[in-house]
Amino acid sequence: MIETILSAFFAVVLLVGVVGVPAYMIIKSIEMREDIKRMRKEREINDRRLDLGQRLFTDIDFEKYPTIKELEGLNEDLKNLQKFRRVERGVDRWFEALKVAKGNVKQEGSVEYVELEEAGKPQIPLNWNIDLVKQSDEVVFDEEKRNRRIREAEVLKDKINSYFESCFNKNAIETLNTKITWRGVEFFLRLAIEQGTIEEKALESELTKLFSNDLLWVKAYQNIVRISIKTSEREIPTSHFMFSKFASEGVPKTPLTIMAGVDTEGRVRQYDLATTGGVLLCGTVGAGKSNFVRQVISSIMLHNKPDEVKFVLYNPNKIEFKELENSPYLYTDVLKKEEDLFNDLEYLENEVDRRLNLFSELSVHNLSGFNEKVGISERLPYIVTVIDEVDYLLQYNQEAVMEVLKPLLAKCRVAGIVCLLTTSNARSYIIPQNLKIDLPCVITFKLASELDGEIAIGMRGVDRLEKGECFIKWNDSPEPSRISTPYIYEDQMTKIVEAVKRNISKIKDKRNDS
């Protein structure tokens, strides 16, 4: 009995030894191969991070990726980023970092012609006749031009299709919608991309060369691409059209609502200066800054009486604002000397404090609320202060300028006072960062370089804007809007001021007669 048990025991031990040892060795061998594979993958990841200029991972970092599958995912992300960086550096073309869907891609699309809508009757009382900004040679509608523009858009569309087919050796466009606007044609593409990121700057560079068009713009997001191309002919919205639309659209207007211009689709854009205490207006000489100031003043005078809005205007060159001298809308005479400006700014700061005390007594929070509670004779006007070429002031007397401007900008909005500062550049050595903080709204016309545009408003292309074009970033808008502004000639501005004077005089005469 005992011998039988011992024999069985030794047999089991022998079997375990014969089977177990090789199995153990196999398991250990698999584990070693997995460790080697993991070490190689970690080394490859760190090589890629080194190439990208990123910090090398330590063992603690790699512990966050416990499986080989997770390491491979991280490695693939870094690999795609390397491809994108090669495209950014111009080593590879923009599409070489993309993986396109397999098989045939069927393309769909539509064509839309966005017409400029005619203005209706004015919905607000007007203080000057809009015909004053009308040109004698204005053409309302030209059917032949429109047909030529449609044919040009078709040619551009075919060229777009051919270009993308040459990039991917097949059609990779799922959707291609065409929108013809007053200024050009816009193509909206959805590409059949499975992996990768479109580098819009590289794509824009290639398309600019293809179309020989410096006024071509590209915006890309994931697999969506928007291409804007200026056409050889345009249906330009006139100043008369813009002001007529501004007066006829039933959009509620506060006393400081201004007509900024038209966007790419021909919609008249309005902005309310009362929502901001400070506006920074940038642009090189001749880009359109001074004209924009005239436009702001004109649109406010169009729908406000002098006792509702006043202007403080400063220009050190003693050239601008001559046509506005003796205007009933001026809070003070046009300022031409620094000491006069500093005195006025100090006065405005005291005026802000006075107004805030009045608001507190009536338990209101802003000028609009105050004017609703008091009688007509006690109402206070909004004040728009324009400081032209503030960069010259800051260049030679920054400390003194900051001393009077900073406290005013910090609290002027609720008191109904707005400061509009113009400058040729917004770089920090010109406009200090602690001043920019109090200028939440930025309007920029053409600047000298792409970098200047990115500093001023955070986007590319500002250096390629045409005269009278600008980007506007308001405090309540996430993205800047591209706006074309109306041009107001100096003689037109003079006529507007004279018309306003006559209109105000007539109103006073009627009051005296009654």
C-alpha cells in the first residue's frame, strides 16, 4: 500500500518536472519579449519627443501607460505631430500629414449667389440726409457683371477640384459648396480625411501661388476647409448703401451704436460702444484709421442729438477733425496740445467719479438707468473720447499718459464715457500690456507684418488687408469679423456737420416759437 502511494507520488513529481519547467520557461520567455518590446517602444517615444523638442519621459511618466496598446497610441500621436511639424517647416507638403479614406469618394455641393439686399425706409429719426454720402456714379445693379462673376466662380471651382485631385491622386472632397459674395467667392470643402490635421498656412501658401492671388484666405478646422478668393470684379457696397441699411434695419440702437461697415456676405455690422470702456484702433498710415473715426462720428450723429452724445477729439498733427470744429457735438474744442489733452482727461476722470456718485444716490448702475430716472434737463450725455496717434504720446511721455489713462479706462464704461485710441502698431513696447487689458475691443486695419497682426488681434492676414478693410474683435465676440468700411470724404463730412447744425437750429427755432 505504502509502496503504491510512493510510486504515484514520484510519478506526479516527475510529470510536474517534465511539463512545468518548460511551461515556466515559455512564460518567462514571453514576458521577456514583452519587456523588450516595451523598452523599444519607450525608446522610440523618447526619440520622437526629443525631435519635437519636448521633455523626455521618465519611468514615472511611462507608468501612466501600463499596456503596449496605450504606448503604441501615444507613439502614433507623436508620429502624426512630427508629420505636422515637417509640414509647418516646409519640408513636406500640407497633405502628406493626412490619411484619406479608402475607396471612391462621391462629391456633393451647391452654388449660392449672395445678393446685396436693398435698404428699406429709415426706422430711426435722422439728423442728416444719407444722400450726402451718395456718389453720382453709383450703379445699383449690373446683370452682365453678375453673370461674368458667376462664370469666374465656376472656373475657380474647377481649378480647386483639379488641385485637390492632384494632391491625393483621386477625389477626396465629400462636399464642395460655392458661395459668391460681393467681394469674391468662398468655397466650403469637407474632405474625406481619416487621420491628420490640415496645416492651413501651408495650404494657403500653395493656393496663393496656384491662383496668383495675394488676397486668398484659408481657414481649416479638422476636415473642413474654407477658401476665400477675391474675384477680378466685385459688387462693392457703397457708403450710401451701408448708411441706408444701418438706418432701415430694425435693430435696437443705443446712443453709442455705430455702423462699422459690411461683412463678407454684405450684412451691415453694428457695434455698441456703450458695452466697452476702451477701443484700440490699429493700422498703418493710409490704411483707414482716420476714415473710421469719421465714420464713427457720422453714424452717432445720424441718430443722436448733441445733448445725447458729445465728442472729445485730440490730434497732435493739427490736421484731422478740422471739419468738426464748431460742431454742436463737441464737448470741448478739438484738442491739439498734450497739456490740453491731459487736462481734459483729468477732468473726465473727475466727471466719472461725479457721475458714479449720482448713480449711487438713485441706485442705478449705468448712464442709461440714470437718464431714465431723471428729467430731460438733468440727463447727462455719453462722451466719446478719441485720442489720435496715442503711440506718439506713449513713446515720449508714457508714465504721464498711463497715470491719467489707466484710472479713467478702469471705470469709465458705466459712467457712459468711452475712449478710442488709435495707433500704428500694437506691440508691447508701444502699447503697454497693462494698458491693453483695459482696451477689450480691438479694430485693426492693415499692419506692416503678419506678426504685428497676431500681436494686435491674434490672427493671420492683417498684413494683407486692402485699404478700408479691417478686423473687428468686440468684447462679446469669440472670433474677429472681417469688415469693409465705407469711405467718407472730408467734403462729405463737412456737409454732414453743416446739415446737422441746420437741423439743430430748426429744432431750436420751433421750440422758441412754441
